[in-house]
Amino acid sequence: MEGVEPVARRGLDFAVVLEAFAGQARTSMGEAAVRALQPLADRASAVTAMDTSFEVLRVEDAGGSVPVGSITDIRSLAARASKGTVLEGAELLQAGHTLESLIHLRTTLDGSAEEAPRLARIASAIAVDPFVARTLLRAFEPNGQLSGATYPELDELRKGIARLHDEVRGTLDRLVKGEELGDDLLQDRFWTVRNDRYVLPIKSHAKRWNLGIVHDTSGTGATVFVEPHEVIELNNRLRLAEGRLKAAEHAILAALSRELGTDVDAIRGATEAAIEIDLACARAGLARRLRAIRPEVGEGERITALAARHPVLVLRGVDVVANDLQVGGGKPVLVLSGPNAGGKTVALKTLGLFAELVRHGCAVPAGEGTRVDFFADVAAVIGDQQTVEGDLSSFSAHLVALEQLLDEAAPGQLVLLDEIASGTDPAQGSALARAILEDLAERGPRVVVTTHFGALKGLAAVDGRFATAAVQYAEGKPTYRVLAGATGESHALSIAERVGIPQRVLDRATDLLGQQELELSRLLAALEEERSRAEVARAEVERAHREAEEATRSVQRREEELRRRAAELEKRGAAAFLDRLRNAEKAVGQVVAELQRNPSHEGVKAAKATLSALSALAPAQTELPSAPSAPSLAVGDRVRHRKLGSVGEVVSLGDQVEVRAGALTFRARPEDLEPLKSDARRTTSAPIRTTVTRVTFDDALRMPGNTLDLRGKRVDEGQDEAERFFDRAVRSGQDTVFLLHGHGTGALKDGLRGWLRSSAYVSDWAAASEEQGGDAFTVVRLA
């Protein structure tokens, strides 16, 4: 019988994923390697493979390349050459191009070693001889012919052959056009070639006339092809010259083949490195197609998949409902329940495919924070194993698969069981299923099982090794969402009604179900509906929480970047100032020396002019700005964040000052805050104009909350919306905002910027820096 693992791959539709994986390879060697790929040996190998593939993504997303696509497999050519075989010119030229591509691949990845150290380390095994590559490429013309420029002796031989060809053809042209051979001898007035000899078509009755050597006869026998006596010697010389050329070319091809053969070991190692790099490219390409992330890979035999999507459905372009799925931890068995066609098997296969992807070093289509541990084996019993050849019914084949699985079950496995022990008497099937699951829980693998058996759904209440989850059924239809900790009703009658089963049949089924069981079913359905609503609310809260955390992290990253840029600008400013100072000192020294040599009135005037010019170069502030000191603050003071530009009120003091800015509260270091005067806010409709330096504008951080999108608006509409936006910003404590007007024709941008000069809300404005979005945005400092 087929092993559990191949059956598992087939049941999971892993072949579909593997086909997409192979399609992302950039060489035929890489594609073959993907198709032959077996699960990796351990967690470390899987992590390394994933990290390497994400280096490919990082390099290419930054505009770089991993140029592996032009490499072909020349290992067999090099092996044949090393054993003395003389290769054809086309084979040697192919080898030359591949060696050149291998060298280019290594050079490129050496240059990307900082952002892609693993790729660079693999490429370091590419150690082919550049001399061999150059020799092979120089040996041939672009058309594949040995180069006459590289080998002048070939050029001379070819020219001699060309002259002989011209001489033979000229002689034949004279014969067919002249009167020496009339129409009673010539079948037609042209010459041709037979057996590599120039010949004339002669009528068969003239072959006895000793016109030359007969080389061939036409199919009808009416024509014989005769090499005239006049060209026999020329043809002989031509054949000899061609023989010398062939011998010379063979000698060169033999030498080139020997040269290639000397590098056979290096070529073998370089090709294997290129295949490994192409595997990384294929994994990267698959990650792009799946919109996948690199999961955390642990050793605890756990899967915590956030916003998981079924890989095969993603590849087919289906709009997949993402689910949070969890297996392992303190509960080795997960029981999935719920209605038919509700998504149980999809969730089961998603977990199995995630495990297989990680076992093959690939990313998974899920959300950040996902963890998929490395499993030594994935075993699955999915679908109908019925076989006529083996004389097995569906249920018997199911039991045979379960028997093999039980025999091989061990820690480190992920076991997937779809509709366990179904297809027989429900009471006996339920008992058998429970016994199998309890045995597996004892043996140590992680188990995911789908079922309709009520006894299995309730196991979590009596056995701490079991966890439950259910696919959601709401408003009379499945939502395909998986709810952790829930048990799902089968909803058989509801589904039957939805697909059109006659009402009389449904009424009879309801009567047969019994009042007590019917009430219990309705109660469970109501609880499931309530849980569904609670789950939606919880998911919304978690989503908002994640967005808030990401916004906070984004602000922190931006603040750190601004600190780094500020330090860099200070350093550059200091260096520039010192350069100007040295130049000025040098110029002053020259003035003094000149005055000492020429203490005249004109010399003094010239010295004054020079010093005046130097003073114009001196900066208004001769000392470099020192780092801001911590201001003296009190609760209730109004402050501005020096980096972010946000304005608010001090709420509490300490190592970190808590500031409330409208609805937002943030913490900052005291030295990052700038106290505002009591009249810093606008109290009248008259604008308060201040001069804002470019550095202040550059340090302003653009976020969704302080940006107004006016694209597509007319100028008057944009002005109205901007005025309302400014008013809200002032009342919420903001003093720096952004207007997004785009480029377009420039009318909206020019109209808005002209209006800003007269707006009572505006103290100053400037075009946004490149980091802030460029000239499509305008930064506005509110009065």
C-alpha cells in the first residue's frame, strides 16, 4: 500500500502548490530541482531556506537582481570534455555563455552581501575559471562560427576556399552560357552540386562523350550530373582546402574542449550553487504569488496561523475568507465541527499545507505574527480511499488508512483526519473515532479532525487534551469563518431547505427528530449565532488594536529616523563650517601677507574688500546648535513636540512627559518638547505670521489624521474643505497639517498655495520634502 506521506500530499492537493512552486524557477535545472524536492531535514534547514528566499525579495524590491535565469546545465558537456570528447562549436559556445553568467551571478551577489549574506555565501561556491569563459567566448563569432579574428589561420583558409568557389563557378558559368555545350548536350543551362562536387546537368545520351566524371543520375534517368574536365582540378583543390580548414577547426575545438574539461569540478560545484540560488528564487516567486509572510518556525509542534488563507484557493484567484487557526500547545487534538460545505475541510487542509510549505522551506499565506513549527511528518486521511482493485469499500479503505496511521503515529507528526469513522453506524463510528483520537492523543502527534459526531464535539469538556473549533453558520448560511473554542451544529435541515428539499420532507424530518432534540438543536443554533456576533465584535476590536499598535510603531520608527537624520545633518553642518573656517583663515593669512609686502593705501582698500567678502560667507550663527536641553515644564503647560510638530497640554511629568493632543495622548522625553507661550494659539481672526525654517517643515510627520486629500476638487471647493480642516485641526491641538493636491495640471496646487498666503489660519507653508511625499503635498503651519 502507498505510504501515508504520499497519500497525505495527494489529499492536501500539495501537487497544485508544487506545480506553482516549480513554475517560479528561472532555469530548467531549478524547475527540475523543485519537482524532485523532498521535505527538508530539520527546522534549521527550513529556516535557512526561508531566510534565503526573503533575501531574494529584499534584493529585488530594492531594485537589484539575482541574475540566474541565463544559466544552463553544462555539467555533462564539461564531463564529456574532461574525458577527451571533442565538443561541437555550439556546445562550447553554450558553455562559454553559461560560465560568463555564473561569474556575473557571483559578482552581483558579492555586491549584495550586506543585504543578502546567505545568497552571497552560496554564490561563493561559484569558482569557475574566468580565463576559460573568456577563451570560449573569444573563440566564436555571434553566429557560432569559430572566429577568424581570433584564429587568423582560419580566416586565410576561408578566403582561399572562397576564391576557389568563385573560380569554379566562373568556369561553369562560361560553359553553360557559351556555345561549346549546346542544347543537344545540356539538359538545362545551370550548374549544381552533387556529392560536394560542382556538376552540370547533361542529357543521358551524351554521357558517353567523355565530357567529365558522372556523379549522379536524375530519378527519370534522363539527366546525368557530370563534373566537367575543366573544373576537376579546381574541385580537387577545393576539397583539399576544405579538408585543411576542417582539420584546423577540429584542432581548435579539441583544444577548447580540453580547456573546458580542466574546469569540470568547478563547473559542477558552481552549477549546484546556481540551482540552490534558483530554488531560493522559486520560493521567493511563490511567496509573491501567495502574498505570503515568513512565519516564526519553532520546535514545539504548534501552529498559530493568523489570517490564514488556503494556498490552493489563493493560487486559483479565489477571494478566500481568512481565519485564525491554532493547533498544539497543551491540547494536542483539535476537533473541527460545523455544517457541511461550511469550510471544515478547507481549514483542515490549510493547516496541513502550511506545515508542508514550511517543511519545504516556503512562506505561508497568512498575517504577521503567524507561527508554524517544523513537523517531521504530515499524515492525512482525507477523501475516499475506496479501491476496486484492492476489494475495499469506502469505509474499509478508510479503516486500512487509519490502521497504518496508528501504526506509524509518533511525536513530531501532524495528523489530519477528515470525517473520521463516518460512513457506518453513527453510534459505532462515534465510539471508534473517539477511541482512535484518545490513542493518538496518548501517542504524541498533533491531530486535527473534522466530524459531525456529537460525542467528539464534547470531548473538550471532559478531556483536557482536546480543543474545539467550529465553522460559523449565521443567518441561514455558512460564513466560512472558524471560531476557536466553539462547537458547531451540522444544520442539516437548514442546508436541506436551502438546496431545495421539498417542505413536506423537511416537516416529516422535524417530526421524527423529536421535540426535545429539536429544542436542543435550536438552542445550540442560537448560541452559535450569539457567539458569531461576539466573534465579529472581538475581531473588530483586535483589528483596531493592531492598527493602533502599528501606527504607534510607525511613529516610533519615524522619530528614530528623524533623530538619525538630525545627527547626520549636524555632523555635515559641522564639517562644512570647519571647511569654510579653514578657507577663511587661509584667505586672511594671504591678506596679512600681502599687506606686509605692500603696505600702501590701495593694499589696505583691497584687504578691506577681501575681508568684507569673507564676512559675507560666515554663518549668522557661528556656533553649532547644541542638543536641546530639557525645559522646565509644569502640568497644564502647552508644548510642541520638536520632531513631530504635534501640540498639546502636559498631563503628567516624569522621565517621560505625558501630553494630551486632542483625542490623542502620547509620551515623550522632556528634551523633545518645546514650551509654547500663552498666546501661541490663534485668538483672533488675524493671521500671526512667523518665519518657519525648512528644517521644521522637513521634520513634520505626515499621517492619515493630519492629511487632507483634495485631489479631484476645484480650487474653490478645495479652499472651503481646507478651511474646515484647518479649523478642526486648530481645535484638536494640531499645528502642522498636510494638503494632498497631487500634480495634475497644477491649477489646484497653485490656487491653494496662493490662497494659503492670505488665510487667517496659516502662519507659513512649504512644499513637502521627498520623504514627506514630494511636491504633490503642501505642509501647512497653522497660526
